[in-house]
Amino acid sequence: MSKAEFLNVSQATGAGRAVQSLVLETLDLMGAAVDVVELDVYDVLLPGDQFKRITFDPEIAQERDDCELVTYGTPFLESMVEVAKTRGRLQVRQIESRAEVPQNLEDKVANLVHFVKCKPPKVSRTWMEEGLLLLCQFVVTFQADEVVEELMTTLIDLQSLADLTHLHAALDHHWFTVGLESNGTMTGRDKLSTETANRDRADALADRLNPRPHPISTPFRLTDGVAWAVHALEPRIEKTIAHIQSQNNTQREDELAKSRHYYEATLKKLDKQWSATTDAEKKGRLKQKIEATKLDRDHRMEDISRAYEVTAEVRLDQAILYRVPVVCVQAQVQQRIQVYPYVFRYHPWASAWGPVTCPVCHEAAMYLERGTESWHCGCEQKRIGHETEMLPP
């Protein structure tokens, strides 16, 4: 039975309907098997073969001993909320924009990247294909003496894994159709359908204002895109951590200075007592007390420093998959007598070229050189050099 059928069977209202909707949608995302036994009674087979019979109706739960009530504060609902937190909603938006090839291609591609020991690239052909951009919105929780949450977004080209976050604002200037599903696997050259092209503007606006989450099949792994989106966030997270640490630095140093002063005074007093006595037994006790105080001081200073450390936890909140036109410009790059192809990507909806990334490590690159199998930014030599250093003598 589908999720829609689940929701139609029950007549729960108000808060009960909200709980029921959340639980059934989360179970569907988990791949759990759910069967309607009778009105408002569900048999649930969770992954791992764990079976439960649940209801969202308090009266049914009172009448039947075999039904577990699912409502606010119950363990089952709490477990579903935790699962739901880890599952970002995927929404699909298809841009309504024409793809136009920019002018003076050879001059422009020559300025995008320098091909080491090669002649300037010569454009050989251009074509248009549909690109996939993954916009990820993350909730980043910074843990310090206080907890701070921030929403951070990244926009990743799923084909090149380039970070296009700087082009995010340009997406807001276009019309989209939302929640379209591809028949079968979407290829790189799928064209906008006639039905999509002829959609009424009012319908498109309604879709834009009331987006619907919808799955889509893609030739790229979305998990790879999300992982790279997290990687692209790292500089911004580190910057925020440094800002929080700078704000707390004065308070941290004050607390360290107070503790340092206290232990210095205490140790000075104990040293004075140890020097003033001639009793060997008393000297031994004072010596132990001095060592214990030093150990306590070290632990206390570590605790203070640790209390002001900032950690970050990143959680995916939602994701939007943008289907956008991309102009591909293939250039031929000559090195001595060999000629190699290289494809640049131009985004007409933003009037911007996609950043050049290393095909090996996917980092942004200003220089590319030819390796044994592909272009790279120099990371291939670095990796080989590292492996050589690790070899035993």
C-alpha cells in the first residue's frame, strides 16, 4: 500500500494528523513495510525485522493491549523524529531558460586556466546539455560555552563537483517547473519536453511558491554531491569557529589567569612550608601535596581550555536538485605533437563560466598539466611523491 493510501485510511485530525503524517512518511523513507490492519491500526515491519503494531488514536490504545500509542513524547515518535532529522527532503526544479553560446570563445577559455607547457586551446565544437546542480542547506551547530546554530548552503555541480555557491543568487532570477520526474535514467542531453515548454506561467508560478518534494533518478550519486557540499563548507565553518574563539578569547584568558594565579600562590605557600620544616615525615606529606596540586593545576588548565574549544556538527536539512542548461565548449590543447581534448562548462542562466576543477582531486585549479591518463593540477605528482616518501629505505 502506498503512502497516499496510508494517509487516506485514517481520519485523524489536528495534532494527531501531524504526528501520523510524519511517522508514515518517515517509515516510507526508511523502507519499512506498513500494513493497515483496521481503521487507525497499523502493522509495521522495520528494517532489521523488528515488528510493531501502532495506532495514533488514544482510545484504541486504551481498548487494545497489542497496540502501541504513537503520540508526542512516546519513544516510537522520538525515534522517528531522529530518523527524519537525518533524511533531507529532495526537491527538483527545472529551469526555464534558453542556452546561448557566448561570443569570442577562444579568448575567453584561454583566460580560464593555464595549460602547462601547452599551446593556447583551440575551440573545436560546442553543444548544450542538461546539467544537474545540487543545492544543499545544512544546519551547522557550533558547540562552545554556548550553542549556536547557523543555516549554510552550498551549490555543487554534480558532474564536475565544482562549488557554484557564488552563483546561487542567479537562480532566483529565473522561472522553474517543480517536482518533475524523469522517465528512466536522465541522460546529460535530455531536452525540455514540449509539455514543459508550453506550461502556463501561472502554473509555473504556483509551483515556485508551493514547491513539492519529488524523487528523481540521476546518473550521479547524490551522496557524493552531499559529501562534496560538506567539503565545500569547511572554510566557512573554520571561519565561524575562529570568530567564536576570538570572541571568547578574552574570557578564556581571564579564567586561565585567575587559575594560574591561584595555583602559583598555593604552590608558593606549600614550598615555603616545606622549606621551613625539618620534620622528614612532614616534608614527605608536603611533597605529596605539592605534586598533587601541580597535577590538579594541569588538569584544571586543560579543562578551562577544553571548555572554550569550538566544535561543529553538520546536518543536512534539505536539498534541491536543479536541472539547468549548460553550454559545453570542447577545446583541443596541443602539447608537442599530441592533441588532447578539454571541455569547459558555461552557465547561460548566470552568464558565468563554471570554475575549472582538477579532474583528479576536484579542487579548483588555475593550472592544469597533462598526466599519464588525464589532466591534473599537480596533485598526481604530489601523491606519487608522498607514496615514495612512505616506501621503506
